[in-house]
Amino acid sequence: MKSRKKDSSPTIISDIYDGTIYRKKIQEGKLGDIFQISFSINVDGISPYENSSWSIWPIWGICNEFHVDDRYKQENIFLLGMWADTREPTMNTYMNPFVKLWQQSYKNYNLSLGTVDIKVGTIILNMILDLKAKSPIQNMKQHNAYFGCSFCKQPGEHTDHHYFPYKKTWGNYLRTHMDHLEIIQQLTEDPSKESIDGVKGWSVLLDIPDFDIIHCCVLEGMHCFWLNITDQFCSLWFNSKYHSKSWYLGKREVLETMDNIIGNIQIPYEITSNPKLISKRKKWKAYDMRNWCFYFSIPLLSGTLSPNYFQHWVIFVKIMLLSNTSTILKENLIEIQLLCEKFVLHSGKLYGSEEIKICIHQLLHLSSDLKMNGPIWTHNSFYFENMGKLLKQMHFTTGKISIDTVEQINSYQKIISKTFDSTNKDVNKLLSNLQGPQYVQR
């Protein structure tokens, strides 16, 4: 089970254990023993089926002490709670029972196994949330409002949408856990104020022991970098709305040329799905956006996109490659920070400050997040998104959505986690067939 490193290098960040938050827990004696474990928690809303009036908000948990090869497998992603209703949950109400149960398991217990003394305990290390879920769970203003950044108090500006012009003094606006508590105290003393610096009031996350409400709510990668930033720039380049702009690439002959190249690409084995045509961009999913960024964008845009815009995009690709690698040198954090500042600054200069939306702005906080929580791949929503897809494949009975879902998830995970004699072909075939969608749906 364990992959935790006792002697992780102070100069390398290769997993969540190398983040300063995890290392601090070890120094405090709250992690480090074989029976002390930590969890990353995800909360997100999904619709069980198309045009459903119901929404489901599962609470998923991943044990960080599983070996990295097993940590993100479906059988090891635990369903810890469930909300199902025609209304979205009030997060403080929904999360309160979950947090109270976790408070009971947080305490470290000293036990003796024969002549061996051990410590037993669990902690919530971080929350992996997209922007839609993050704001209500932190009880802060939405990301598209003034003071909508969860990492700093830069207010931003508003036209028909909210954006964050680059400011050299952005580092003076950083939020901290203690500052957050002080704001809540001010709101308590003056109930007439609806919010201060984007904080609306008390959050149930503050009841989680030793949980930093700012830095333990991580910068989530899948939605921020792929479904937002990558999608935004693809829209700028290919959406006919921008046909008069110097960066526009949406002319028919350009799209046909790019589509022909993509259609003839021999993809590397790392890519598990065929590349999607640019003309079909509206159907791209997060994996398609990521693959476009890493593998296809630079060769396709080189010589097609004007040099200034192309070099600007290369900076983003480099940031993503450095941040998603299995080994980040801590000296690279300075390089990542400088690249992020350059990318955000020139996003405004090249495309206009109104294009620096929340996710581009939050690149300014990426280096700090990597230092505290480890590489991006340790805390993105791809793994939970796959569990969401599994939920959608299942059959739901109106009025029993939560019960049905929990039972089916538990049954499915028991099947795929079974160990059996690989020489017994009949057992192998049965268990494999039971994982098929025709059974998942029942």
C-alpha cells in the first residue's frame, strides 16, 4: 500500500509527499507512521442523465498513501457522502455531518501491538474542487465576481464578464488562513456587511482540524488549465467572433489544412484516444484539450499563428510541461513563477486585459501551489471525472438516487478489486464481463 518516502529530497518535488503541507504534517507527528493516513477530498455536482431535474453531489476520497500506481484506480476512490435533490446543496449544511465524522477519526491514537507502539490517525490533507464548487464550500464570492480569486484579494474589473488585469503588485494581495479568520470575525461583529474581500462568512471547512482554508483548497488542474485556459485560447483562434483580429485562424482553408494534418498523425502510445479535429472542437473533452496542448498545438500553430502569439502560447505549454512532470526541481519553481507572470502579462498585451479571466489570473498562484501540494497530476479532477462517468452509466430510481448509487458503486468496486486465480479462465471471464456497462447500468 505505502509509497510514502521517508527520505524525500528537499530539492525535488515528485509527489504529494514532497509538498510543504504534507512535510509539515510529518514534522508535527500527524503523518509519517505507517498507520497514519491522509485523504484528498473532491466534491462536485453532476446530472445523472440528460435533462434531469436532479443533481447529484458525491463526496469522493483518495488515500494519498496508496502507491501511485494504485492510488487513482476506480476501486480505490472512496464514496464518502452523497447529496441528491432537485436543488443544489447548501454546502455548510451538506458538509457538516461529513466534517463531524472526520473530526472523530482525526485524533492520533497510541496503540500497542505486542511490544510495538504505533500511532493511528487520519487527516484531510486537501480539497480538490472546481471553481463552481469551491466558492460555496469556502463560502466566498463566485469566481466571476469582485474578489472572486480564492488565493488573493485582487478585486478585478467587470464589463460583460469579470477579468483581472495584471498588476505588478499582485503579490501584495495574497490571502492567508489567519487573515481569512480575521475577516470572518469582522463579519460577525458587523452583520450588516454581506462580505468583505470576497469572504461571505463561516465555512464548515474551518471545522476540519489543521486545515488551511486557502492553501489546502488546491489549484485544480483539469478545469483550470484544460477546460478553461486551453479552451479559451482555442476559442480566440478559431471562433468566427474574432474574425477581424490579427490572431484569428478560423478561415476554412486554415481549418481544413489543420484537420488534414491531424487526421494523418501517427499518435504516440501515451495518447489513449485519437486526436479530435479542430472543426469538431466544440465536442472536445478535457483529455482532448490536454492532448492538444501537449502534443499537437505547437507543431500545428508553428508558422500558422503570428510569431508573437505563437511564442506566447509556447510559454503556456512549457508551464504545463514543467508542472505536470513526475519530477519538479524546486529550483524550477522560480522559473515557473517567472513564466506564469510573463504569460499573464502578455495575455493582456496581446489579447487585451479583458481576456485575463480567473483561470489565467490564477496561474500567478501556480508555483506556490506546486510547492505546497506537489505536481498538478496529484490534485486534478480527471480521476473523479471518471467516477462521475461511472455514475451516469448507472440506473437511477427517482426518489432513491442516493441509495441506488451507493449500493451500485460499492458492488462495482468490490468486483473490480477482487483478486482471483488468473489460471481460472472462467472466473476471469465472469469478473471481466461484470465490469461491462450492461451490468453497471443495473
